[in-house]
Amino acid sequence: MGVVRMLNEVLITLKIGRETYEITEADTFIDDGVCVQLLSQDRYPQAYPTLSKRYVKELSKFARTIRLSNYKSPVEVFGIHRLF
């Protein structure tokens, strides 16, 4: 019997500004080499939350699933999941 991963399991909770975001495997981030933003839970038009360096370090504890990457550009779109 294999390991069953749940997409809606909360991996980490981030507090950005006044908002709290519960991050799951279904969430998507973008890293442009300057900052990391949360794409999947934007709550205001055209305002993606930007993660602090502390939260970027917290995300590095998880494995990245690359969803989009262009070799000519430093932009990377990714999700996270637990290491098993």
C-alpha cells in the first residue's frame, strides 16, 4: 500500500500583513530571483502576497515541485510538498 498525500493538508501557516494563509500542496508560488510571491491565494485584485526572507527559509524545508520554468528566465513557478 503506497503513501497517500492529501492536497488539502495544511503544511505551514504564513502571516503576511494582516492576512493569514494556510499553505497546502495545492498552492502555487512564483520566484523571480528577487522575491517569492504566493499566487494561488490572492485576496485583492493584482496583489499577490510577498513572502519575507524568514518564510522563504521556512519553505526551503519542504520539497519543491516545479510547475513552470523557463531556461532563459530566472522565473520559477512551484508548489511545495513534504519530504517522505
